[in-house]
Amino acid sequence: MNPEQKYHCCATCRWFHIEKEPGQPSIKSCIRLGFETKPHYQFNCWDPREDIKKRIAEESF
């Protein structure tokens, strides 16, 4: 498994957002696509956060 495959999921994408309301379950969504998602889902529009890009680069060597 290459490093990009290892990290490719919504939770590592820059578009992933979690909304927390007191007393309510948190809402996980893609702010780019505009719908709820789950951290382990994968989409072709994945754009990793900067920290994930660095990890991928380090593991590629």
C-alpha cells in the first residue's frame, strides 16, 4: 500500500469539517460537497491537509 492510499479518507481531507453542538451528536460533513460524510469514506475530490501531505512525502522516501 502506498502512503497516499494509506491516508486517503475524508478525515484527512482539508474539506472535512466537524460541527459540535452541546448535547447533540457531532455532525461530520464535507464543506466542499455540502453533505454529511463519515471519516472513513473516500471520494475522488480528496485534497489532503498540509500535515497529511508532509507525512505522505516523508513515507515516499
